[in-house]
Amino acid sequence: MGLRKHTTSCGDRMWRNLVVLVFILLLGACSETTFLAHATKELQDRMGSNGAKAQGIYKVGNPYEINGIWYYPKVEYDYVDKGIASWYGPKFHKRKTANGEIFDMNAVSAAHRTLPMPSLVRVTNLNSGRAINVRINDRGPFAHGRIIDLSRRAAQLLGFEVAGTAPVRVEILPEESRQLALRAKELNFAGHRTEPKKPDSAPTVSVTSSKLPPPDGAKAAKPPSKDFKVLPAAGRREKVARSQSVIAQVDGKVTYRRIEKMPQIFVQAGSFSQFQNAHKVRAVLKQLGPTKITQIDIDKRPLFRVRIGPLDNVDAADQILANVIKAGFPEAETVVD
């Protein structure tokens, strides 16, 4: 009886120990699963939901056609333009941009039709004077009457998220854009570089040496003494300086520029080298609104622009632009003076 009672007690203790061990293993597996889930999410956030690397490539691109209009991307470090800006966000959030980056609507970036990617531009809201530096990493906008499509965060900083659009001045920052291009090209090269194949080991050979007498008529130099030392050349050491370019950053800092006059919005049907042609276009379009011909000189040659306006707001300009396009001028655009 005593022996049976002792055996039962040992069995109970073994059973309890086994239950505790299983519980610890399950708890550890649960913790590991949680850790893996968090690690996977962090990896996806860094690389994008489709696993693609967030680091984009340097890209200018070939000419392309959208809705019957051709666009010609090019390197243009003197680019300055005025027009209407819009913004994009949730529909494209965490999707790839045209140069392979992952679009983040909460970061400061923008889409442009022709500038290299990446580039850095200064965007100024001409209604308020608010200005920020913006990274170009996507193509667009492809809606008529827009010159740049900003991320939601950029629109917030410029103060037109609610309005949806604003007249802006876009100016490329040439030195900063060159730095971005150089950095992107270096990363592209590093990403595609492969390690060279190691050569086979060279065959080993045995080498012997022997002291030879000097040739006839030659005098052998005396060996240096034990105290002989080679001293460095006297004088100041020259320091070799390596210039390191500072890569431009988009910090979201808002500055203010003085606005000399409030912007005026026009719809421009086209520019013509012959006044007669401009006059004919004006005759067709004058029923749509106040239409006038203005002259500018490009390389000492006159150009005659046909414009409707000034218009009250962006909505009015969009309506007039749509009518001008329907009238047979597909390359008409909204401009800001």
C-alpha cells in the first residue's frame, strides 16, 4: 500500500511538470509568432506592400502620349513655370511611382510630366506666398489644366488641401537636383553591380636565391650600417581633402515669399508666329469669353498668344478649357500670370 501511494504521488508530479512544460512551449511559440508578425509588417512597411524596394531609380524617360497629347521628358535645370497645382493621395498610397519608389501621401513629393526623377523643385502658392521644397518622383498630372500633382502632405503645407487646387510657381533647384541625380545613379550602379569572379589560385613554385658576384668592372656598394635609417621628407604634410556633396533633403519646412500681385488665370489656346493665324483663332473663341492676343519675343522672334481671361477661379478656367479643347485646340492649357 505504501509503495502504491508513493508511485501515485510521483506520477502526479510528473504529469503536472509535463503540463507546465507544454504551456511554456506554447507560450514561446506564441511570442515567436507575434515577433515574426511584427517583423514581417515592418519589412513590408519599409519595402512596400508588394515587397518591392522603396529605393527608386534615376529616370528621365522617353516621349510618351496621354489622351492624344505628347510629352517629352528632359533634363531642364533652368525650368520655371506657373500654373495650377492639384494633389493626390489615398488612391495611390503605397503604390509604386514612375521611378520605382513607394508613394507616401504623408511625405512631401510630387508628380511632374517631364522633369527628371528624382529632382528637387521649389513650389510657391501664389495666393499665400507659402513655399516648400518638393521631391519629384512620379509622372503626372494628366488632367487638363494642371502643371504639378503634389502629395497630400505637400498640399497641406502649401495650404490648399481643402480647396484641392491652387495657382503656383514651380522652379527647379539646379544644384540640389544634380546632387539627387548623382546619388540616384550611384545607388543604381551599386544595386546592379555583381562581384567579379575570383581567379583560380596561382600554381605554387619553389624559389631559391644565391649571392652573385658583381659583373666585371663594376664596384659593389657597401651595405648600410646598422644605424642607417630612412627619414621622411622635411616640410609640411599636405592634406588631401575630398569634397563630399551634401544631398538635398526635403524637410517640409515652409517659408514665405512676397507676392507682388495676385495671380491671374487664363486659358491659352496657343502661340502663333503669324498674327493672321492668331487673329483667326481669336475670332473662333471670342464667344467663349474675353479673348485677346498678346505678343512676346522669343529669340528676337515675335509670338502671338491667344488667351481667354482673366478668369475668376480654377473652376471657371476648367470649364473654359474644356470648351476650347472641344473647339479643336487639344493642346490648350491653363496658365497663370
